[in-house]
Amino acid sequence: MKRYNIFNQVHKGLRALLYETIIKLQQTDFTDAEDADEAVQQVKIILDLFDEHAHTEDTFILPAIVEYEPSVVDAFAQEHVKDLALSNKLNGLLQAFSLTISPDAKREIGAAISNAVFEFMLFNLEHMKKEEDVLNKLLWRYYDDEVLHGITMKIIAHVPADKMPLYNKWMMRGLSNTEIIGWLKQVKNNAPEFVFDSFVDLAVNELAECRWQKIQEQLTEGAMLA
């Protein structure tokens, strides 16, 4: 039986954010104020969402395992310390860039920001893979899927209101069509109609037209949309 992967949806969203940000940074002219600001704002989103993600794991995921596997929890907690150091490095570079005036300095610090984001991405891609490989197996060993879904609900309720739309945006971009259909069905069955409508609007805005058309056709076949 396929078990519930508590990390799948949010990790796909966070990976999509990392991938798209790296591409944006590669294309950014840091001497162009508008171009640079767009890149900087996206890097700030990375820092905000990954910080919140680490906090929810420290608050909800690791405590569920610590009684059974304290050494594993300690190892992951130490990785979160390293992740924080990488975040602080990036924050320092963003602050330095905001105070920079000369074009040459903007290019130099912009390149440093790009390299730091790449370093941050490599660490977090490996970290998320470890979570899915190691923590999932432990969660499956000690808890059934009903309990794991309950942990997910606690995490969702804990996420600040200003960050949830950003998580939803990047999860929508990162999930497969099948996963999006399942997500929309879950929202349809468990949330008020206006919430479901907002998710449909999100899908329309964030997905390529050809993808949304395929999803809409399957939703319509399931009598979800008029």
C-alpha cells in the first residue's frame, strides 16, 4: 500500500521555487534597478518560506520522532542550524546590495548573491531528499496515515496567513497534473466554495493554458466544475 508522503507537496513547491529563482538570477542584470529588485524579492521569498518550513519541521515533524529516534532528530536539527547559517549569509548579501551604488559593485554583489543561492539550493535539495528518504520511513514505522494527515492539518493551521498564498502558488507550479487534481478535489470536499474558487483562480493564473485545459477536462468529467 502506498503510504502518505507528508513532505511531497510542500517539497515540490519549494524545489520549483529554487529552480525558477536560479534561472531568474542567471538572467538578471543587477545594474538594472527593476530587474535586480525582482530577483532580490524572489530570493527573499526563498528565505521566508524555507525559514517557515524549517520551523514547522522543528515544531511538528521532529517531535513526533524524537521519542523513538533521538539521534536522527539531533542530526536533522544540526542540519537546520547549517541551513540558518546559509540563510544569514544570504541576508547579509541582500543587505549589502541594498546599500550599493556603483554598477561594478552591484555586479559583484549580484554574482555573490547568485552563488549563495546556488549553495543554498544544493544544501536544501539534499536536505529535503534526506527528509523524504529517512524521516518518511520513520514516520511510517511509528504512525498510520490518519495521524500523519492530522500532523499536516496542524502544520497548515500554523503557517502565517501571509505565507500560505506563497506556498500555494509554488506548490501549484511544482505539482503534476494528477497531484493538482487530487489537491483541488480535497479542497472542494473540505473547504467553503469561495476557497475552492480561489484555488481554481490560482491554477488558471499559475499553470500553462494547455495544462489547465487538461486538468479542467478531468475535473469537469468528475462533475467538479460547471
